[in-house]
Amino acid sequence: MTKMCELFQTLDEKRIDHTRDNLWKCTNLESRICVEQDEYAEKMRQNIEPCDIDGDIQLYIKYHKTGSEKPPNVAYKPCRGRALKVQVDKGDHLYSEVTLH
């Protein structure tokens, strides 16, 4: 019986050691991933830092503009070939007596 208790204790110690070792490795891996993510974020911040918003907008306008003259006004043309007259009579409601001719 004593040998069995010693064997179980040894197995339990190995199990605990194995679990502790795996948790330690996982924690180290997670820590390394966090450090790498922070390094990538710092590289991103360094790339964004010299960005000049006003200068970039002016460059975009310079290279993509379509012209320097204002286009002519578009003349209104009624869709049915005639102008639509709206007569509004006084009423209690804003749209109460609107008639279309």
C-alpha cells in the first residue's frame, strides 16, 4: 500500500510539473506575442508620424484636378415639357389646400 501511495504521489507531482511547465510556456509565448504586437504598432506610429495632411491634400488636388474653370450652370427643363404651377390657398394645415394645375 505504501508503494502505491508513493507511486500516486510521484505521478501527481509529474502531472503538476507538466501542467506548470505548459502554462509557463504558454505565458511566455503570449508575452512574446504582446511584445511583437507592440513593436509592430510602434513601426506603424513611426510611419504615420511624418504624414502631412494639408500637404497630401494639396498633392492630390495637384495631380487629380479636372480643370480650373467653373462649369456652366445647368438650365432647368421641366420633365413633361411644361412648367408646373402650384397654387396654395390659406388653410389650417400646411398642405391642406394645395392644387396642381
